[in-house]
Amino acid sequence: MGAEDPDTLMAVEFEVFGQVQGCFFTKYCKDLAESLGITGWVKNTKRGTIYGKIQGCKANVDIMLNWLSTEGSPGCKIEKCDLTNWQYLSRLDYHNFSIRF
């Protein structure tokens, strides 16, 4: 398994900037993550951004990152999505996807 293998397990942290709070962003994020088999967490920050960590196979992480960067929940306006702490994993650290408060 290499970096280009769609089944490679990956983890990445994200922060979404823009008008992203107050439009159920975390709920839609959780729903999409669960439908893709992504584990991790998401939360609103005091800075008005959405922050979280996702883990899963590369193919599904890519789908999730595209959604976080360009689509988001209905009514939101995404300015940018910063991605940090990319990692390859031998196994997932989380068993599910949760909304943190």
C-alpha cells in the first residue's frame, strides 16, 4: 500500500473558515463522514471556524476534504479550508465520528 492506493489509511486535521457556524455544518459533516465510513471528530471554535480531524481510507478522505473545502452545508460560505498534520495510519484511532462541544 502506497500513497496513491485509495485504500491507504490516512488522517488529517482541518479548519474551515468563512460563514460556517449557525448552518448545521457540524451535523452535515458528521452525516457525510458516517456515510463514507470516516472516523474522527468536528467542533465549532470560538474563532467562528469549524475544526476537526478525519481518518479513513484515502479515497473517502479525499471526498470528505473536497466537501469541506468547496461545498459544506446548505447556506454556508466557505472561504478556505486549511489542512494540517497529514499522517498515514496502520489502523484508525477512532471508532466513530463525533461532534465535540
